[in-house]
Amino acid sequence: MMHKKEKIVAHSLEIAVTTSNLDAVQTLGEQLGGVAYVDARAGAKALPFRALVTGVTDNPEGLVPHADIGQYVVCRRVIKPGSANYYGLFPLIHHPDKTHALADGHWRDTHGPLALEHHIHMTHYVQLAVVHHISGPPINGFALCGFNTEDDLRNRFYTTNKSIEVIADDVAKFADIKASPRRLIAQPLFFH
């Protein structure tokens, strides 16, 4: 496994695979030639998945044996280019009163800029918007909020105390907070 800076691509279509099998991450990463975001914490076994692997392939069927949770076609939107050692990985399900398109538009056009203002210690921010659900839970997107250290992620996630309220209020406008799976604290592994 190689560790290096993530390539910056403004928008691209990729396959995203979720798995709870950490032994499959190497195989998936090599098949997709992309990035794996892995939550290897011992206490993370209760999470809906342990790793998200993204990249490109012309053989999505070849991923099936290793994609034990889900597969998605995603649009990678780089909101804040940069690099990170730790990610808050937030799977999201759109708000039940909104269509996927309306929720995604709010996430992209309103929440993206707001997140940059209220997460000033965030070094990298990517939205993986699901454009096609292949298999698994009906997730509509994955937010990748990158930080230099795990301490920054855990203790300096918000710019101010007011930022907590502003972000929570905005997320409630486009996401189903109760139905969206728990966040992962992931480290990236690069395969390209």
C-alpha cells in the first residue's frame, strides 16, 4: 500500500465500495487503483461499514466478492483541495421531504461553502454524491472531512461553538440525521 497525497480532480465519476472486511481493502484498492478510507479502530466493529474504497474500473462485477456492504457510482466533488491524515467520513441519506436531486443540490451549493466557513481546521473536503446505487444500503452520499491530526478531527472540527449549531441546522435541511449511518474516523490508503 502506498501513502501519498490525494490527486486533485474537481469532478469525476468513480465506483465507491463499502466493506466491513478489512482484509478485502487491499484487493479492492488494487482493483480500483484509488483511495481506501479505513476505520481500523478496535471499537469500530459496530459501524455500518469499516472502509470506503473509491476508484475506477471497467469490471464492477469483479468487485462483488469483496464488496460485502454496498457499491455505488459517485461523483467526486472536491470542495477544498488538500491532503489529510484523518477523515471524518459521514454517510448520508437525504431528507425524507426532499428528492435526491434537491438534497444533493443543497449539499453541494449551500452546505459546501458553509462547511468551509465553519470547519476552518479542515484541510481537505470532498463530497461523494451517489449518482447510481448498485447494491447495499440506500446511501445518497459520503462526506469526507479531512484533518491533519485525529485530535484536530475530534476537538477542532468546528470553528466556534456557534458553528456547531449552524452546521447542525443546515445538515437537517438536506439529510435525514436519524437514518444516516454513524460517522467513521478513517485514515487514507492510496493505491494509484
